[in-house]
Amino acid sequence: MTVDPARARQLGIVHMLRSRTNVPARELADRFGVTERTIYRDVTTLTAHGIPIQACPGRVGGYRLAAETALDPLTIDSDHALRLYVLGFLDPPDPAEPVEERARAAGVSDTVQDVIRRLAQRIHFDTADWYWRDEGSGHLPVLRTAMLTATALEATWRTKDGRQETGLIKPYGAVWKAGEWYMVAARTTGGPTRFRLNLVDRLQPTDLTFAYPEDFSVREWWARAMEDYGKGDLRVTLRVSPAARDELLRLSLKSTSRVHEHDDGSLTIVLFVDRWEWLIPLVTSYGPDVEVTEPAALRTALVDQLRRTLARYAPTEPPGAVPTPGLPQDDSRLRSTHGRHPGA
């Protein structure tokens, strides 16, 4: 069987990352005789197939494998999964070709094939945001087993307002997003929702099983959830200077957002959001390069925020003055990078 050179190179990339803590993109490009742009595409392809590769910031930069991998060595041999990918099992160039023949050529048993199918259906790496933390991964062994065996879990989690809840849940999938793990699960009634694993205090297996919906894809569900997250009817218009143009164009916007380019290199970005409070830290971080032109209430809130910031460095308020509330303390700050860019 002929192996696609690109797939063979991608397998080599993963093996290099397994043996090193950090490999610069330039070194990978030199090793395989390709451009750095090709390496970037290879890494994007590998992460899309569930290989947890992290981008390392810093002067040298590069890539490494995440400390917590999606494929537990005790569950299946990750080399099996890589060989399946390289031989086109996970992303076959010819969908008409029987995948069983490719799997047998890779030396992978029917049992492992079934496990990989289910893992690919239940575990998704959303690499749109490159912020790396390792929170909540201690629950992954229990969650992984429950997903593969369709076992219900008894969970205790904290809500955004600080309350603690306990309930029976059906785990449908796990998603790695912006350096955090999320569990996609349904309660005893209603459809699936997402739980941040770092807000989950306890996951306890039960002796109850559930029927996993055959047509459910965590990747597709997550894409819809991210598109809906933060959307609303409130119109916000941003005027972006040429200096901030490239940075703002890298934000993941919603399908309802609009981007207008001007001859001087500036932008006008129109957003439709559920509430504008989450835009305060985003806009203030760009200083004078991003201006809100509407709504007036957001402009007023930004002025108040900037005044409080200035007062921190050059205090002018009289002693005993009561400070006004600061930035929102929930996860709304992340909303600016959820969804997708209109041109994607």
C-alpha cells in the first residue's frame, strides 16, 4: 500500500514531538525538507484529527504534545491511531475504499477500530484559540471510560454564580478549547450542554447505562454551540485603526458580524451580541486603536473604566470615595474569540 508523503511526514512530526519537550517549526521544516508554512498546515491537520499539539510561545517557540492526551495508552495504543491516520483510515482520500482493508494493513484489530471510531466521535480539539492551560484534566480518565461505555455519571459542579449543583448526567463528549477541558453531557431531561471541567468537583461512575445517540457528533454540536454563544440583538460598532487591523481580523467573529474595510486601512466591525459588558476588557486593551461608536451606554462604561485605570496610576479621587464596579468576573471575556470569522 502506498502511503501519502504528507501523511508519512505528519507521522514523523508526531514522533519528533513525542521525543522532545519543544520542537521549533523551523527545525521541523528543515528535518522534512519543507517550508514552515507546510509545517503549520500539517499541525493544523493533526490537531483536527485529535492529536493534541500545543503551540509554545516565546522567542524560539515551536510545538509540543499536550501533557494530557486524548487517547489514553491504557485504552488503546496511540501508535495504532497514528498508523490509522497515516493510512487514511480517519480521513480516507477515497471514501469508497473499504476502511477495514486499510485498518488490517495497519495491523489494527476490529476492537481497536471500534474504539477509535467512538473516540473520534466523542473527543474534539478546538484549536481556534491558542491559550494553554491544563485545568480539569484530572477528571479525564473517569470521563473517557464513561463515554466509551455509555455509563451515566453522578456529578457535582459549581455554577457561574457560585452555587453548587449535583445531578445525574449522560456524558456525550469532551472538548479541549482555549486550554480548558469541557464536558458535553445531558441531564436526565433535556438536551446536551457544556460543563467546564475545572468547575466540576466530582465525577462518580454509576451502574446505569444510557443509549448514546448514534447521530450525535460532538464536533458538530460544539461548532453550533460556539456560534450561538454570545449572540444577540444588541448592535455594537467598532472603529478600528490600521494599527490594530490585523489583530482584530484574527478574532473569531459570529456569522452575524460584519466587517467593512476602508481605503485608509481602517475597519468598521459590527457585532450583534447578547450583552456588551464582555467587550469592555477587549476594547480597552487596544487603547486608542479601537473605538466604540455605538451604543452610547458602552461608550460611557468604557470612559468609566479608563478613568478608574487612570486613577490607579494618578489618584485624584477624594479619600473615602466608593469605587464603581470593575470588569465582569465571569467567562464573558472569552466570548470575543468564540464562533467563527465571517470570511472563514
